[in-house]
Amino acid sequence: MQKTQHLTDEEIDRLGYQALKERLGIVGAVRFVSLQAEQAGDDYAEIRNKILEGMTVQDIYEEAVRLEAQREEPGRKD
């Protein structure tokens, strides 16, 4: 799996659509994007709550520390 931490927004966008097409096919990818567009009316707090549902502040902190340590590992090329 490709590391995405240092990709530009444009690269993430391109790879995301590519992944959708590969996994869902063209019709499924279009349906998925349509569903997301309908849900775009959600405000930031609602989206954040969906993403972080069930996580404590400690959980979020520990994940951030883990990702930072992983990013700083010697010899990593991502």
C-alpha cells in the first residue's frame, strides 16, 4: 500500500478516484461520489463526530504520537 502522508491534495484526489474505480467499477464509483455529494451538507462538527466516534482524547493523542513516531523512523521514505 502506498504511503500517503506526503502526497499533495491533487495526488490524493487522483489516487482516491482510481481506488474507487478499481474497487467499485465506474458505476459504483459514480454512485459513491453521488452519495458523498448528498451528504456534503453535514457541518464540520457532524463529520468530525462520525470520524472520531468512540474515541477518547487519550485515544486520539496516542494515535497522533504513534503516527509521528512512525513518520520519524530512520530510513523511512514516505
